[in-house]
Amino acid sequence: MSAEVQPFSPPETVDFPYRAISHGAIWSIVFFVVGLLGLVPLFAPILILAVPGIIFAAVALRSILRYPEEFSGKGLAMFGLVACSLLFLGGVGQHTYIYLTEVPEGYERVQFYKLQAETNADDQPTEIALAIDGKPVFLKGYIHPSSGSGMLRQFILVPDLGTCCFGGQPRSSDMIEVNLPPGHSVRASVTKRKLAGEFKVNRMPQKKSDFDNALFYKMQVDQFK
């Protein structure tokens, strides 16, 4: 007696619809990773990248909630939204705290640009420079490469990397001759320096080797970083 043959029936197929990961969620993570550089004071402006990261994450979440059959990546978008928000708020708070606490007691903050003559005007000491002559001030700038290499006890301070490295010979009002305290030195680099000390205006502009223009300003530093 032959066995009964059962008719063949194909196995049931399970439908796994493809859902694309939201591009906005991916971009929010990219902006977060790059924006982390903004926690370093030198790259603080990069923190602004956290803002488009927040926007991309929010748009991604909206798209995923409206079209759940088409888009995935909700967890990624949520992480991007929270991470970028914390990065922006935390980074701004960090740099604000640094700004409010970096000036030593007894020193006046001076922005370097207030010492620079107007571009189309005669290159001469500014009114602000003359007003702070002989006073303890705090300012920031960069060591000009022509100051030398290695460890320096004396160097020329300029206001920005453009003047420092790519702007050719700086003008007289773009330079400050800096003298560190006895026994101290600083390594030549492109790191922004913070200096506190007595600011002086030279009554007679002083010539310095390797610089075409004479120097109007000098500074005897008490504290530096």
C-alpha cells in the first residue's frame, strides 16, 4: 500500500519592507563628532556646528514619526538631538566660564584690536594704547614666527594667525614686544597665548631685527599661559 503523497505547498514568505535610515539622523551625528573640536578653546567657533546637528536630528525625528514604514533611525536621531544640545550648551558654558575667570585680579582686559591703528589711517599708537600706558593689562595673541624657535624669553606678539603666518610683515601697531619674567620661557608655537603684565608705549619706536616696521608697544609680563 503506497503512502499518501501530500501536495507541496511553498513556505509562507514574510514581508520585510526596507526602511532607509534617515539622512538627517546620520548628519546630526556627523555634526556632533566634528563639533566636539569646539570644546578646545582654539576651535571654539566650531561649536556652532551643534546647531545644524540639532535641526537635522529634529527633522529626522519628525520624518520617522510621520513615515514609520519608510524611515528608520529613531534611536540615532534621538542620540544626535540630545548629544548636540548638550554639546552646544555645555561648550558655551565652558567657554563663558573661562572668559569670565581668565583675567587675574588687578589686571584690565584689553582686546588686541583696540591697539591696532585703522587700516586706512596712519600707523600710530591708538588712544586706547596711550590710555593704558604703564598699566597692568591682560591680553591675548600669537607668537610671530620671526621671534625664533624653541624656548623663548622674549618674542613679538601679534593679534591673529593671519598677521602671524600669512600676512607678511605686520604693521607697528600690530606688534608687542614681550619680555617674560626672569627664569621663565615659553615654547614657540601657533598656540594662542594669554599674558598679564605692564603695558608700555615706546616714546620712540624701537627697531627689531627680522621686522621691517618699528615697534610701538612692549609688555613686561608677570603671568602667562
